[in-house]
Amino acid sequence: MGNENSELIITLAKWIAGEFSNKKQSFDHPQLFAHIHVFFRPLPWDFFQGIGFYSEQVYDYNMWTPYRQGVHRFVAQENQVYVENYSLNDPILYAGSGHNQDILKTITPKVIERRCNCSMVFTKKDDKFYGGVEGNKCLIKKGDVLTYLVSEVELTENTFISLDRGMDVNTHEQKWGSNHGALYFEKITDFSSELYF
């Protein structure tokens, strides 16, 4: 890994390590946006022998019941950071890991499974990282409809903007996700001191 790639992956890890909240957006437009917290908590270096994160998304009124959880492995590539995504075999066991390190420590590589075709690719331009899902084969079934995920992310040192949509694999029409635009999060707790390089 060259110095430039090494610097890229470290910067992305430092910026994303934290608790983010869209409180301002939610309070300004309560009828359109729920108040959400997103946690990106660093995993020990030994977990992947590299940089890894646990993430969870929760509604402000129910901090112990995440509606999305994941594990992520950062891999440096030429001028990019490739983020492998993993699901948890029994996610409810690890609910709260975003804000409780005792629970976080119970997550091991044995309890996760790779989500094929669902990796994110991040590139840096000026003072922002831009991320998106690789291709259109990250499949998610919603009811009877098979969809593919389109995920767009913008990250700065203190903000995280995210837009996830599910598109019908046949018609390419949007079937789920925000109809009111991206979610705008601000970092309210910094976890970068928990990173090891």
C-alpha cells in the first residue's frame, strides 16, 4: 500500500469514526425526516488485521433497536477505498454496540457473512469523500419485489450525507427509500481515538 493510498484510508476512517445525527434536518422538517442516529464504531485491528467498523442506524426514540446493522472492512485500492460489507448472522444480539463497547467486544469474525456485490467504493475530491455501491447487483427483496440498492454517500470531516434507494430489477423504478432527498447528518461524537493504524 503506497503512502498516498495509506493516507486516503486513514483519512476516511478518521472522518467516518463517530456518532452522527440528523437532528437539525428532522427538527426543521419533522413531517419528512425522522430523527436518526448513525454510529460507525471502530473494531479492534485484530478483527480484520486492518481497519474495520461496526455500524448501526437507530431512531432517536428507540436507541436500543437498530433498524440497520453492519460490519465493514476497509481495503485500500489505487486512489480509492473499497469497503466490503458484512451482515451479522444474529444482529439482535449485538444491538446497541454503536454506543456500548461491552456489547461491541462480543462481535467476532465468526458471526458475520460477506454481502456479495454490496461493497462501497469511496474516492476523495478536495475536502470530500464520495461513495457509491459497486454495480447494481446488491439485491434486496422487499415483499414480492426484488430490488437492487443504489447508495450515494458524501462525507466530510464533520458531516455525512446519505441517500439509499431500492430500484426494481426489471423496471428500474424506485420501490423504497427516501422520496424527500438525502439525509443530512452532523458528527456529534468522535470515535477516531479508538482507531489503530
